[in-house]
Amino acid sequence: MSIDSKIKEVKKCPVQYVLAIQEAMNAIQGKWKVHIIASLLFGPKRFSEIQKSVGRINPRMLSKELKELELNGIIKREIQNISPVVIEYSLTESGCKLKKVLDAMIDWGIEHRVISLKKLKHGK
Amino acid sequence: MSIDSKIKEVKKCPVQYVLAIQEAMNAIQGKWKVHIIASLLFGPKRFSEIQKSVGRINPRMLSKELKELELNGIIKREIQNISPVVIEYSLTESGCKLKKVLDAMIDWGIEHRVISLKKLKHGK
DNA sequence: TATAGCACTATACTTTTGTATAGTAAGTTA
DNA sequence: TAACTTACTATACAAAAGTATAGTGCTATA
């Protein structure tokens, strides 16, 4: 069975919708996950590079979030076999596809702010 | 200026992206928000109706989540002027538009699960 | 040999989020 | 009048999420 028809089949059951949303929420929830994913959308990075690009995150949190993202199949961790050892984090296929979700959120967020402003202007 | 051109203007600045995503995350994060929004996608509902449709949520949590959703401009709370007083919750314009975000999450979630299963089958 | 960078881990703590349970004020029905 | 429904609020607590700070083991460079 092709992936497309598998997807169509799964979509018939509404319970799957809830599970699917839960899976997506898992992937992006937490204070730093979206920042980390966004940073990796520009290409693979090392621990310290992510730390710099994300900002005020401390190593304990970064380590924890990276582990969760790896466990959820959003990023992969690869040890380059050179000396000194270099560890590179990058998005998986699924991880890259999260961009669509983020884009939907950006579109909604921008529209939402414009609608709110409009309502403020027109009294209430 | 039209909303569309306002949106285009805002989109030029990448900082707005982060704010937009944050706003969207605010709208849906929390254990019960997605359930509540999903329940209201089928039409306006009263407190006890939402409580039934969402499941094991307790009134303290439902009350808190509804207040946050109202504050964020996702739902509106309307007091019907009949006796006995009926209070109805419904999605705002913005709230309805969240469906697109949820749909993107559903699509991603289903694809993600299929990809994960495929990888399990093909060893690792 | 000392110092620095990398990729983390350990410990202790604070804050936020969620749960359990009971109670209240107002109106409705038997 | 008593019991019931609706739409919550109050109090106390448990669990999860996040922060601050220090330390470890490794390699590389001065």
C-alpha cells in the first residue's frame, strides 16, 4: 500500500485526528523546541551553535530538549568520526515537514494580530 | 490600507514570525485548549456541554482555560438574556481560523506516524 | 604544563501547570 | 420546601517544566 493511500485510510477515523494533533503538540511544545527547530531549518548545527542561536537557554535545558526531539523523531544526532569528535544535530524528514505547521501558525498569528488591532480601533 | 497589504507588510520582518508563532502557541497550549476549540468548531456550547464533550476536565480547569481563551480572543462568552440565564461560548473569527493550524498539525501528525512505522519496518 | 573549548551532567531550587474535592449563588422542578 | 441543575469559585495539594550554577571528561593549543 502506498503512503498516500495509507494516509487516506488513517484519515477516515476521527480518533486518529486527536492522536495526530497530540503528536504534533508533543513535537513543538516546551519553551525552546520551536526555536531549536527554526534554528536547524537553516542547516545542521552543533550543540554550542544551537545554544548561541537560541539565546539564553542553559545547557541542561538544551540537552533535555534535544533528547526529546530526537526521541520524537524530529531531529537526528550524528557523531562525526573525526578528531576532535564533532556532534551534529539536524532535522529528520519529519522535522523538515514541521515547517508547514510553523507556516500555518505564522499566518494565523499575523492575521490574528491584525484582526485584534482592527477591533481595538473600531471600539471594542 | 487593506488587511492583505497590512499582512504583507508585517511579514517582511522576521521578528514578527517569532511573535506570530508565540501567539499561536499561546492560543493552543495547555492540556485542554485544543479539545475545547475542537468542541466549539461544531457550534456554540454552554459550560456543562463543553465539560461533557471534553471528558475528564474539572470545572476549575475548564473555567481557567475558557478565561484564557477569551482573553486571547479565541472564544467569546455571551450571556443570553432569558430566564434561567444561559451562558454560551463560541469561537471568534480568529478562533475559527485556528482550524487551518489544527489541520496542518493533523496532516503532519498522520504523515509523521506513517514515516515512523515505515522506518521501524525497514530496520531502524 | 596551563588554559581553553566542546558537549554535556549533577544538584538544588522556583515557577507553572494540573488535579481533587468541596462549596456557593441563583434559578427550576417535583 | 427539598432536591436538582447550572456555572462557576476556593482551598489544598502533586507533578511537570524551567532556571541557576557548578562540575566532568575529553581534546587542542600556547
